[in-house]
Amino acid sequence: MRLKVAVMGITHESNTFVKEPTTLRQFREGHWMKGEALLNEYRGAFHELGGMIEVLEQEGIEIVPVMYAEATPGGIVSTVTYEILLQELFTALDSALPVDGCLVVPHGAGVSESFRDMDGHWLSLVREKLGDGIPIIGTLDPHGNVSDQMIASTNALVAYKTNPHIDQRETGRLAAKLLVSTLKKKIRPLQHLIQLPMAISIEQQFTGKAPCKSLYALADVLSRQQGILSVSIMLGFPYADVEEMGSSIIVVTDDDEQLAIGTGKTLEAYMMVHKQEFFGLKQDIEDLLPRIEKSEKPVLLLDMGDNVGGGAPGNSAYLLKALEARGKIRSFICLCDPTAVQLATRHAVGDTFEMVTGDHEDLTMNYTSRVKLLYTGDGKFKETVPRHGGQVNFDMGKIALVVTSAGNTIMLTSLRVPPFSLKQLTSFNIMPEEFDVLVAKGVNAPIAAYATVCKTLLQVNTPGVTCADMTRFNYMNRRRPIFPFEEI
């Protein structure tokens, strides 16, 4: 009889230091689909769902596309929103039962008002619904904070090996292959979690250079051992004040507990010896402005404190103000500011007017300038090559393009969209190579797209809810002791 596998996911990277909760509106503005719509959206995407669909179709397995819901990273998911997501997911799952196996796509850093370990909670409900006899295997974003409940509720979880995440489709393929081999009784996955007494600073999580590059090289060597099915390094998400916050390691073996434990301990020892390197140094804009002028252009200026992919609002004008004050630098910046968009749409192209951007208590992040309107319109675009996040379709809502009297170009959007694709610029006739500086509100994720044109990459420690220095945040619930908060 043909095997039948359910595919589902609830994905959210929840920043507990953001005041506003994430609601149904953000999920509806993001990616939320079921059935054939899910298959059509992701079959060709560089997303883990694309890899899962590919393998299951190659194996002739019946796919049950239950539901996938993803909102742009932001505040904690509201209780009502989470309840509706669960109701929608389990109603769809109930109508598809029985199934032989299940592929799941949690993020690993989801937090709801009612369940701080949101991913562990919904995965445990799936396990309760399906029973212990049905294998559940899935993927994780390495920015997840992994809990014991996530591990106990699944047979195997595998994380992307790149940051920026350009291997999501391949990770989905691996998860699906593990499930297929399990269903065919070729393997018996056994996973082991080690939660480390350390948290890696966000700007040190770029896998293309030290210190992560050598760590991943070691993990790759270890993963080649006989009996190892997967080795995942969970970098962690420092902007979640939850008990499981921090870095961790997941090792999946073919029913060999000692091999899983030993492999995990080898990686743990390496990371603890090098823990100081994973904290790194932070540079402010005042330190970097002289360097920008001397650097090969265009320069990619990464605004770490207003990192949309980490849940920030994406509307801080902190770097724009610094660049305007410095002068002599032609820059581009994208700000999510629906109010400014509304103001702009009341004008005609070519009009000049005064515009205020930002609504922060910290006034250094707001800015008033005189601008000239260049364009207004819808902000939809597509990405067709591997980029962080693996999504194809993006919607910034209504947008406006303006240029300040100092010559800096601002894209104003109505919806928050992380800077993961240069199509966000080129689809609106903005040529990135024509600027001295491109400001991207992220840390590592934008590099996959922007490194294709930017000759210099600079990460800036800026204020905001994703400030690079995690020790500035007030945690009430995290584990203790954890480096760099306490000495280990």
C-alpha cells in the first residue's frame, strides 16, 4: 500500500523584548497556506518544504499538505493567535488521518503568551495525536533555542548548516530521506540534545568565516562517522528570554546512544574552549564612518539593532541620520513606516515635502528630513535563487521611494520584509551598485544577497530590540550560568 506522510509547520522567531505581540494579521500577511496551495508555493522553492516535497514525490509517497504558517519575526505570539493556528492545524490533520509518518517545520524560537516553549508545545500535541508509533521528523532553524520537549516529541530534528540559510531545501531533503528510511525500517533514529552553558553573539554566527567556519568543519568531520545520521549546531536566538535560550547541539544516530553522546561532547568541548571568540567585539557607527569612506564601494552596512529577521520593527533612522550628517556618502535604506507611506501617497512624483520617519521612544532612531518623491506603488516582488529564508513571494504592501536633500534614497514600506533579496531593490529600478552604502536591517542573513554586489561588509552595533550586545538585555527566565552573562 502507498505510504502517506503529513507535512506541516508553524514557524515564528519570537523576540520577547518586542512590546507588541504577533497576531493573526502578521501570519496572514506572511505565508499561511494549506493543501494544494502549499504544494504549489513551495514545490520549486529553496525552502525546506521544497526539499521535503521533492523527496516524497520521488519516492511515490502520498503527501498530505496539512498547513504551513509563518509570520515575519516579531513579538511574542498572542494567545488567541496561537489557539487559532492550533485549531486550523489539527482540524486539517484530523481530516487526513491515518498517516504513516509526519514531517514538521518548527522554527525552534517560537514563543507564545500561553506557552513559552511554543514549538515544544505544538510538537508535543502532534505526538499525542499521532502516537508513539508514527515517526515525526523535521527541520530547525539554527537560531532556535532547543528544549527537551522538542526532542522528546520527535524522532529526529535537523538544522540548516549555513547562516545565511541557503541550504534550507537540502535540509528538507535530508529530513525527508530520514523519514523515508525510517518508514522502510532501514534506520532507527535516536537523537541526543546537549544544551551548552553559552550563547553565541549574533554577529559571530556567520558560518562563512571564523569562529563558526572551523566549528562547522569539525561538525562535518564528525558527521561522517559510521552510524551518524545528522549533526546539528544550534547557534541559538539571544532575543528570547526563555529557559532554553542559548546554543545547543543535536546529534542523531542510527540507534546508538553512546555515539550520539560522545559526538555531542566533542563539539561541546570545542565550543567551550573557544567561547570568547563566539562573543566577539562590537563596533559603533562612530568607529566605522572613517572606515566607510576608505573602503571599496558599495559598502553593506548591517544595522544589527534594527534586525527585521530578529523581530525588530525595521524603522530606525539611526544610521540614516549618521550618514546624512557625515555627507559625501550616497546611500540607500529601507524603512518600514506605513504612516510615512500614507503621507507620500498624498503627493505627486516630483513633489518635495517634510517627512518624519520612526516612532521610537529613543529619539536617536527618529528622523525628520525634506524629501522628493520618486515613486509610489505596490511592493510585491519574487526571488528565484537560493537566499536566506527560502521564500519566493514577498509583499511589502504599498511603498514609496523618496530621496533626501542630502541625496540619500529611502524606500518606505507598509509591511515589514527582511532584506533577504536584492529583488527588493531591482524590481523597483534601484540599482545597488550605484550607491556608496547600502543599509540592510540584519546581521548575517542579508549577506547572501548583498555580497553579490557589495565589496565591503560592515556590521554596526546599533540601538534597538536586536542590539548585538545581548548583555544589555534584562533576562528573567534564562538558564544560569551561561557565558557571556556569567563566567564559566
